[in-house]
Amino acid sequence: MSSTGPSASPAEPLRQARQVGETLRAALTELLAATPRAPRRPGELAKALGVNRATASKLLGALAKPSPLEVLHVVPGPEPLRRVARGAEALGAPSAATERVERAVSDFDRLIRKSAGNRAALDALVTANLPGARERFELASKYSVYKGLSQLKGVQAEQWVGCAVVVPAADDPERHDLTWLNGAVALQRLRPGVDVRFSFRARRAEHGGDAQEDLLPALSVLPLEAFCVNPPARLEARVAGDAIHYTLPDDLLGPEQVVDMFVVDHHPAAIARFNSQPEPRRTSLVVEPAVPVANLVFDVLLHDDVFPGAAPELYVYDTSYLGLANVNDASRDLDRVPLRETVQVLGRGLAGLEAEGLPTYAPMLTHLADRMGWDTTRLRGFRTRVAYPVYGWQVCLAFERPRAR
């Protein structure tokens, strides 16, 4: 098999993968059928062929798959398959059958090294074209990132909750108020001496204004300790530049020291109501969990008069190179990550809002609504859930702004 050159069709590696998967399945099926006394239970087959149980289990599982791509996704690597062929030959399999397997395995090896680069890259190609497999692949990959970064940063949380509430500004018919509830559930420091900090930037009014003057009224903290499931975190807050920084005390350490943290940021008249530009413009609400978390719950609650009729668009950006992305900047489309996350329509009001592991979520939002004067019967909700969101990636829900009539 030859590698695909720069001018090759993007579908060529996939076509090759299907061909290799079909050939490999046929050769291995024939080999086992032609091998005297070859058992079909993983443990017994492993013992008969002289391979480990994992290899035998993967082999039998792969041969049961209906799709050649599924075969490639499940089958053991080239070297374990060569050991299978040698083991079958020792049991008396015909040389023609073992030679066919050797040729198929060589094609499999070339596909990995030449067309894909490595087995992980081949798995990424294959899973992107298998129903259900891509989701499993993404979940396993994100989990690996979560575990690694939790250890490196020395902190993790079970859940991050981000809820943005947008309502018309009371004193400005051209603008909307934005209120954020952000927080971590079951937060813990894993290593001593690790600085655990949460930073939230002020969202300056889009019509301008002095950063320092805008900052203080924009960032106000409401006490939410009564809604914590675990003991509330003792946060130390300080303002630096255009952000407020919350730091956990040094004595929080280990699985016995699990806390919850919730912060409310209110930004009056922060969002333009209408689009005054000739091209379509979107307003995006953005969540970036401040620590590695196992689950993200991202809700957006919009008043009836905020972006009426607009459907949410979900964007996920890798911000590691250029930083925070603007959904209206087409040049940042290259940084979008094509994960298969979805947006759920929550309906109206707060009564049906639930967050797994946080039974106080709806009461906490009701408390905020009472303090802020929101008419909750006029709020419509949208939700994105992300398992093991990648730390440092930006999750956005964007809504197209209407034009003034």
C-alpha cells in the first residue's frame, strides 16, 4: 500500500482503512477456522495460542464486528496479531492461512505508519466515521486530559456550574444586563503548596468607559453559602487590573477537605440589544472552568425581550494560542474544536432546572432572581453539558442580535 500524497483525496485514507479492515477480518476468520482445536473463549484461546488474554479478547471482539472500520478500532496491534499467527501455526494451521494473515497484518502496519502516523491517529480517523465510537473516543480522551491536568495543577472539582442570565437593562432601552453565576462543586486541592485561584474579568460596557470605574460596580458578590452541598470555600478576593481574583486558603488539602464555591458577577448594561452593523452579529456567553472538572453544566437564561426568536449556536474553541475567541471573528474558526456536544432547550422558568450533584441549584437561582428582581416566568433556558471539559478550552453559546426596527 502506498501513502497518500498531498494531492490525494481526503477520503483515500478512509477507503484504505475499510479495505484493510475487511482483508484483516477475512484472513483472521479463516485462520481461526483452519486452526485445529482453536477454542472460542478468550481465556482458552489465549492459552492455546500463547498470547495474553487481552489480545485474545480483542481478537474475538473484532471478528464479531460488522463493519471493517469497527474491526480496525477493536483489533489488537500488528505485533500481537503476528504472535497470534505464529501460535496458530504451532497448533497446525495451514501455512497458506498464516501467510494470508501475515500479508494482511503488514498492510495494517503500513496503514498505521504511512497513512495515519500512529495507532492513536488511526483510531481518531476511524472513530470519526463510526456511530457512537466517536463519542466514546472523545470521552476517553477528555478523561485522560482531565486526570493528567488535575495532577499537574494539583486541584480538581466534580462539577463546574456556569449560568448566564440576560435581562433588559432598567435604565437603557438599548442594552441588556448580564449576571453570571459561576461555581465549583466538590473542589479539592490534591497537592500542598498549589495556588488555587479563580479570576473573573469585568465585562466593560460595549459603548466604552473607564476600566477601573466599570470594574467595581460590575463585580459584586452575593453570599451563597446556604446553597453549598459541601462546606463553603473561604475565598480571599482582590482586584487586579480588569479582573477580580479569588484565592483558596493554603490549608485546603486532600479528599477530606472538599468545598463548594459560588461567585456572582453582575454587569449592568453590558450587552447591546440590537445589531447596528451591516453584517450579522452574535452575542456569546462564555464559560471556561477555572480548574479541571469532571462535568460542566452551562446554562443561559434569556428574558423574552432578549434576542427574541434567536436559536443558540454552540462553539468550542482551543484558546491555547490566541486566547479568548470572538465568535464574530471568522479568523478564529480555525481554533474551533469539532466536539459532538449539543444544546438542550430547558423551557421557561426555574422550576425544572436541575444540576446533578447540586440539589440546591434551582433554589439558588430563585434566590438570585429575588435579589435581582427578575421575572422568572419570562426567562427561557438553554443548556450545554460537557463531560470532562478540556481545561483551557472556551465553551460558548451565541445568539444573533436583532436589528432595530
